[in-house]
Amino acid sequence: MLSYQHQYHAGNLADVHKHALLATMLDRLVQKDKPLTYMETHAGRGLYDLGSAEARKTGEAEAGIARVEGLGWFAGEHPYARALAAVRDRHGADAYPGSPLIASELLRPEDRILLAELHPQEQAALAEALLPYAAHSRKVDGLAMAIAQTPPEPRRGLMLIDPSYEVKADYEALPALIGQIHRKWNVGILALWYPILADGRHRQMLADLRSLKASKEMVHEVRFPPARAGHGMVGSGLYILNTPYGTEDEAKRLSALYARL
């Protein structure tokens, strides 16, 4: 499906959850003097304007990143805060980085970044956003790329799987696919983001994922009020395999913060 446009939702409370944990994991990985590969299956456009008509229409960024920064959730040394500051320095105060730019800001020259985005307009915008960085994007199906490019070189690394979940088949297909990727790349960190909707449709997918009994598994979920009346997303989840040391501490901190909203 190619209809999803994340500019309406960028910087919402789900992005804050996902990006704070992603930044934490990447920051842990670069502490070691070994190169790594970062892969992303549904990269989007990489850079969003929170002052745009699309962002203002939904109000999700105002209820998300704007609100939590006002509450002081992320100190200046937090890797998420560092990535936000770097992107704003380049593009202005209303700029918000998607995960490709968060990775591009936090990783090192020796690290490899592979990004997939199938939507033609989103991929064109992503390619432009990546011009200052040593990252590569491809107009390909991200899940097919995930199979074809694993195990990557360098073998050490992280893959973010972040589909739009526009169709029910996304929930049904992902557990088997993640199991396949994990068998091919057993040292890779696999992070799957999923929305928590009022109807609980993620529950069977999560049960199937947990039945994989994979190594160093972590599930972290946060709940939050709907961004507006009738909005179906009431939380955000991450399922992670080979969880980096220290991720659990940040997850606990975020749980406490979200519980106060």
C-alpha cells in the first residue's frame, strides 16, 4: 500500500517512543570501536516540517514532541535530543527527523546505512534529505530488502521494521518474516514498531512473535491519550530481539514518563 503519508503524524507520541529508544540503542552500539550496519525497511521521507499544514491539521506533533520537550523529558546529552538539535541546526526550528536522519546523525563514517522506501514521492524526498549524509536509500520493497540484504556487512548492526499497518496482512505476515531474518542474521538487533489501537489488533501478532522464543527479547509498550477525538491509536509498542544493554533502563524511564501524561 502506498497511500500512507507520515507528515500528518510526524513527531507524535508514538514517534517520541520509537525514536527515543532507537537513539538509545544506536548510542550504545557506537560505544564500541567496531563498525555496524543500520537497515530500515520503511524509511519514509526522513525529514518533516512540523510547521506544515499537514502537521498543524492533526495537532499530533503539538501533543507529542512539543509537549514532552516542554516537560523536559530529554536532557541535552540524550542521543535523541542530540539528533533533534543537529537536524534543527541544519533545517530550522520546525524540522523533525525521521529515523533515517536520527541514525545518520548518531552513526559514524565507518558505519553503513541502508534504507528502503517504496512510495515514489517519499523516496525522492528521502534522497534529498540524505544528501548531507553517507546513507543510501533504495526505491524497493523494504521487507524484500530485509531478506535479500541479511546478513549484512558489517554483520554487527540493527534493523528497524516500521510498516504502515494499513492492511491486516501486515500483522499476520511479520512474525514469520522476523523469524526468517533472525535465522539468517542471528547477531542482528531487530526492532519492530507497532501501533496500539483501541481494538487491540496487535495482540495476536505479539503472541506469534513471542512464540519465536528468540534471544534477548524485549517488548516495550506505552499508552497515551488519543491525539484528538475519534483517533484510534492509544499507544506505541516495540518488539526487539538481541536488545542492547541499557535499553531496558531507558524503557523503564519512558514508561514512568508516559504514565504521567
